[in-house]
Amino acid sequence: MASDSFQYRALFEYKRERGDDISLQTGDLLTVPKATVMAVPGLDYQDGDERSPRGWLHGTNERTKETGDFPGTFVEYIGVRVGPPVAKSWPRPVPPIPGGPHTDMGAQPPGAAAASGECCPHGHIEHIIGMFGFSIWILLH
């Protein structure tokens, strides 16, 4: 997957020396996009090179959320981190106020608008939030 990243753990403390660097404390978790490891100038990347990084890596310190360069020799390889799931194509609707007047609930999932009366003139849709936070759409006649 294109959004895969490598994860590393800092073995040693590193103090920022340049503006593009990030500081490390022992134990910090660092995330480095796979594409940046494969594009390190002067290195002919081979599968498995991420396990013994040479030179400088560019990534994010998960503790500080800072992004920048750090020495690859100061970290140990932990594994691959798969990118976050793709965001929903529609926002989650806000439920109506309990006991309040029926109002527009905002954007609805694909197909819900068709069930709201556009295809069924005698029906309307009710939105219920389930006990565990999931949404249920019910067509009432």
C-alpha cells in the first residue's frame, strides 16, 4: 500500500543540530514514510534496507508530533505501519435533539436521500443512534 510507513524506536538521545532535525529521547516512536526511505540520495535501496538504516531518515516523532530529520543509526526498526483508513465520503449526521422538533439531520449516507420520500412519497426516514454509537436508518410508512 502506498501509504505504508516504517516504524522505529529511538535507542539513543539525539539533540537537534540543524533546523530540519528533530530531537529524540530514548524510547521515542518514529514513523517514516516508505517512499522517503526508498528515495534517500546516494543509497540504492534494496528490500530490507529499512531494517538497518544508514544516513539520515525523515519522519515524525509520535511523542512530540514533530517532523524532520534524525540519524538512522540512532534507531531500531520495529515494523510496518499501514496508513489510516480512507475517510468517509459523507459526514456523519447529527441526531435530532431527543424530544425536540424534527429537523433536518444534515448529510445522510448514500441511498438515504432516496428513502426519505423522493422515491417513496408516503414514507419518511428516521435516524436512530444505536447503543454502541452506530447509526440505523429506518424507512417508516
